Amino acid sequence: MGRMNPRSDVHAPSEAATQAPPSQTLSRGIRALEILAAADKPLSIAELTEALGVHRSVAYRILRTLEDHSLLVRDDSGRVQPGPGLAVLASGVSRNLQTAALPELTQLANTLHMTAFVAVWDHQECVTLVTVEPRHSGAALAQHPGSRHPVSTGAPGIAIQSTMTEERWQQVGPGSPYRAEAHEARRLGYATSHDEVIAGLSSIAAPIKVPGGRPAAVAVVYIRLDQDSDAVGQALAASAARIEGQLA
């Protein structure tokens, strides 16, 4: 594997950071939030304790701390769920990218009648940052912020890889194969996938180059098989270019 470029936008952790021992308590608190965010309903303390694999007293201390910061809340039955404090934290994540992308996502969703979203690259995964569903369309697929899938599957991952050469990807994305489709996506300006992340679903994505940060992708997900992928891809590529213009 080649050496990292010292001027790369993707920085390696410092030696001090790699040697510092992780905080077990902090790790458990973050894990608790991840479990709650992934759950489709509020969880009982017993359910969360079991998922964390800790003693009930440890779980109570973690929950009390998170509750004090409004990162989780309890309902009348005592079940816990993500709290409003998480929304405050999330609003600061890639703030400029969210601000630039939201008008484009709204336009895409309502023009194409598909759910439009921005996915960001996070180590071995693509994470949905912000999403917009079309108005007056009960058949649109949901794509929730925070949802994850491997960067090696799906159109957003291919689009992100297309911003780099294969050699560069081997430097900054070890462990994830460089998709052959990324070469075609670089030529076209967008990537397509079908039946990869979720069976029966298709996705189209265009890369977004983020100054000083990791590349992202603007994408749509849909179930129609007769969709003109080239027309959608060109619309996404145009949106990606406008988003990049806002970020420059």
C-alpha cells in the first residue's frame, strides 16, 4: 500500500491519538445512542441493557448521563428513545454541505418523484446525511438520515470512488475494493446500481467533491424498472455541480 500524501484531505490519526486508550464509558454511551437510533420503537431499559451487554446499574448511569444532555428521553412507560439533543448535534454535521444540498434535494425529489438524499463517506460505510421525500407521493421510499450501508455496495459508494483513481483509493480506503464501475461513473458523471443495498431497489448517484473534506454523493433510490437512468443521472450530476459551486 502506498504512503499517504501529507497534504491529503484525508488525514491519518496522530501517533498520540493512536496510542491513547479509548474511554470504555464514552464508548458505551455512544453505543447506546447507536442502538436507540437503529431501533424502530422505544426500548425498555432491560432491552437496552441486554443490547449493551452491561450490568443494569452501569446502563442506568449511562442513561442518566445521556438524559441530562437531552440525548435521550423516556416516555410515560419508562421506555427510552433518542432525544432532541441529537438533532442539535446532527445539525452541525457537514453544515455547509447540508445547507447547499437541501434546495437541490427538494427540487430533485419533487421533479423525479423519488426520495433524494446526500450520502457521506465514513470509513467503510456510506452514511445518509440529509434526505428529502417528494410531496404528494405515498409510494416514495424512505431513506432516513443516519442509515448506513457498506461503501463497497450501491451507487453512492461507486460515485464516491469515482472521484479518485484506483491507486488513491487504495491509500485512503484500504479494506474496501475499488469498483470497476467507478471508471465508468467518472466518464458519465454518475453511477447506477440495482439490487445491491436492498433487494429490488435501484439507486443512481453523482459525486460531490467537498473542499477540505471527504467526497460525498447526491443520490436517489427507487423501485421503478422503466426509469430513464441516463436522464436521472444527468439531473443528479447537474445538482452535484451546483452544490459544489455553493461549497467552493
